[in-house]
Amino acid sequence: QVQLDESGGGLMQAGGSLRLSCAASGQSFSGYAMGWFRQAPGKERQFVAVISWSGDTKYYADSVKGRFTISRDNAKNTMYLQMNSLKPEDTAVYYCAADRRIASIVLGAPTPGFWGQGTQVTVSS
């Protein structure tokens, strides 16, 4: 059974930083790209960032480019999202996901079932 577990969310003031983690278990994720999404109350789920298996390829949503950094440690089966210069509009539930194709994640369609339960990030002004 595939399991993706996010952690690291919380309450932070604007301008602060948080680091999210996504730990994968249940099967080998060798060759899988992984990514982050977020969903704010009343809004649709939004792509945030994606990273290839090797870590060589990364893409970011324009809204987070220059502030967020995605990374992964394959030895630990863990992906990270370093979030700096946080803004109130970053407030959302953040989810991680996995797929063999980067494009599937960017397009918001990762492998069904390869989603985490989410971690809340709240940024106060």
C-alpha cells in the first residue's frame, strides 16, 4: 500500500519560513517524480512545484518561484519544500503527490492514490 505522509506545516507570520516534508513508504518510488500542490479554502487545488527522480529537473508555479525550493533525498524516500518569505496568500493545505511523469504532476494529474493527506500552512499578516 502506497503511503505519502506530509509534515512540517503550522502557523507562521508573513515573511517567515517553513519546511515541509513528504515521506514515502509502501513501495519503491524509484523513477518517480514527486510534487507539491496546495488548496486554499474555497479555491481549486493548485500546482506548486515538482522534482524529477534525479533531482535535476524542477518546475515551480510562478506564484512561488524564487521563494520556495523543492528537493528530495532518495535514500530517505523523502521530499521537501522549503518555503521562505511566506505570504498570507500561501495559506492552504499542502499535499504531496507522485507520478512517473513530471508532466502528469504539472498538469495536476498524478497517479491516482499517490497523494498524501495534507498538512495545513497558515500565514498571518
